Amino acid sequence: MTLYVNGQAVEQGRIEQEVERMRPSYERAFADQPAEARQRQLAEWARENVIEAVLFAQAAKRDFAAVTEADIDALLAQLAEQQGPDGIVHQRLSAGDAERQKVRSEAAEQLRTERLMQRITADLPAPKDNAIGRYYRQHIERFSVPEMVRAAHIILHPSAECTAAQQKEQMEDILRQLRGGADFAAMAKAHSACPERGGDLGYFPRGQMVEPFEEVVFNLAPGQISDVFATEFGLHIAKVLDKKPAAPCPLEQVRPVIVNELTAQARDKALEHFLDAERQKAVIEEKRG
């Protein structure tokens, strides 16, 4: 069976290509579904995507048929410059008359679809302040800085020159000196395998360091020094220098991001409405042969 959209045949290979393009993200999102049902739905969605792409291209050709040779030349020159002398555009333009004409036809279609998209989205209003504020409140977790800790550490990496017991004894001695008032940065410079900046690691959120290290430092108060503890990198003593609680970013700081996202949503909605209208008047059918 061959799919026809307003009399235009759509190669099955095009749908199969769309299936493979969608597959990685689709299977991550719907991993809990049975494999057979997942494959069936993926094929249906890919088919719908291809139908919409064909409808959009047909509308673009209908409404913007007049694409000049100069327009095509300018687009191909732009693409060739972006890709460089070894890019796919240069290769295809050098592959003979048939391929060159195919490239020019594809460039004309790209110009038409870009112009149609510009027309569909040209009059979209800018997001209003109340919509921006509402979006900010609804997605406040996304626009928040996570809890941060600034910590320093002294570390001894495993060494063939020293037994684990000897290293543990050495670190316990360092810890006694620290708790007796020794300066942490000075002790790090003198004894740590990572003496730079006195062992200061700067600020970091959860998920940046190995879990055993974070379990210790995120449970210390500012100024507190840990016991000796182990991670996969060796033995540590950590000191928390400062903590910053999770807090939302100011609205004005993230306003440009929100405006971009709301604008993209409005464009998607306008495109959806346009395609819905095209779909209602389209003839879509399956034929043998």
C-alpha cells in the first residue's frame, strides 16, 4: 500500500526514516510500554509527521510558487559557506547535473517553507507580563539555583609506598591538628595530594562530586570539619566553608528565557492550527501499487 497526500505519493522509505529519527527519544519517553505497542504507536506518529510535512510543503508551493534562481543561488552559497569546501552542498553540486538539479529543487522547497512559516508567525503578539509571571511561577523549580556548598578538602590517594593503615593514621594525625586549631588551608598545602588553593573546591551543587563526598559535606555546617572518610579517590578530610540554600532566580534574570519559550509555544500553536486546517481539506488515502 502506498500513502497518497492530495494525490502525491509518499515513499514508505520516508516514513521509515522518520521512525528511526524519532526512535531514540520516543523509546526513552515510553520505555514502560510493551515493545509491540510502542513500535505501533511510533509508526503511527511518524506517519502523521510525514503527512504534516507533505501538507506544509504543498501549501508552501501553492502560496509561494515564485522562487527565483537568484534566491536559490543565494541560499546555496550561504549553506556552502557555512559547511566549508568539504561540505555536503559542495559535494552534491559537483556530483553531476541530476544531483545538482535535485539540490536546487530542495533549496527552492526550503525557501518556500521558510516563507510560509514567516507568514504564519509574523503577527504573533509578544508574551504579556502576566503570562510571563504565570509561567515563572508554574516552573519555579526550573528557574531556581539548587543548594550549593563551598568546601575544602585534604586528600591522600592510595599509594604503593604506604599501606592503607599508615595513610589512615597519617590522616587521623592531621585531623587532630586541625581540631587543635591548625589552619585548614595551610595543612592542605602541606599534606594534601591536591594542595591547590588550600584544597578549596569552590561552590558546587549535588551531583557534581562523587556521592560519598557529597553525603559528608552537605551534612556539615559552615565551619565544621569532617572525620576522616573514604571515597574511590582515597581518604579525605573536608571542611565546609559556606552554604547557600536553594533559591529561585529573580524573574528579571530569567525573563529572556521565558519569553523565548512562550514565543516558541505560540509559534507551535499557530503552526498546529494551520496544519489542522490543511488536514481538514486534504485527501489522504492508501492505494495498492
